[in-house]
Amino acid sequence: GPRADAAGRLLFARCVVSLSAPATWALAGVLLTGTFGSWRGLGASPQALVTSSDGTVLIIKLGLVGAAVVLGGVNRAIVMPRLLRALRSSSAAAAPPLLRRFVAVLRVESLVLLAVLIAAAVLITTEPD
């Protein structure tokens, strides 16, 4: 009934909020360790970034990570607050379209991060120039 539906929406809202902060911290950790590892892998040479194949792959990887950060930021700053308001309101009419948008952004972000993993695998398996 309506009461169970409202309770389900509130539970989902709590889940979205509880996963957001750990995802942000995980992103920060990945960025820090990835930056450090990449810098070491290029021999701490900014020139290697533009003159080596590893540097080219790294630039692609950084662009993909940047795209994932932007997508996550859009979800966190724009879509998530609207979704949470809709889930917490007494009328749930606005929630389904916002939920679809939230999930769609998560799916695209997941595909971008999969491409980041592929780029990382290429960096690990190629011989340095």
C-alpha cells in the first residue's frame, strides 16, 4: 500500500546517501594512487607524457577519469538532490524519471570506468619506450 511504498522510498533514499560518501572517498584514493603510480611509471618526466606511448595511454586514461568525475559530479550535485527530495516527498510522481536519470548516469559512468581499467591494463602490459 501507500505506507509500504513511502517506507521503500525512504529506505532507497538512505541507501543512495550512504553510498555517496564512500564513493567519493574511493575516487579520491584512486586519483591519488593512480597519479603517483603514473608519475613513477613515466620516470617522473613531464616530457614522457607527450613523447611516449605510455604517456599517450595515460592522457587517454586521465581524460576518461575526468569524464567519470564529471558524470559523478552531475549525479551528486544535480540529480541526487532532486531524486532525494522526490523520494522523501509524500507524492512520489517525480521520483521515477529522476531515478531513471540517476541510474542512466551511473551506467554511463560505469562504462567509462571500465574503459579506464582497460587503459590501466594497457599501461601495465606494454613495454616502456
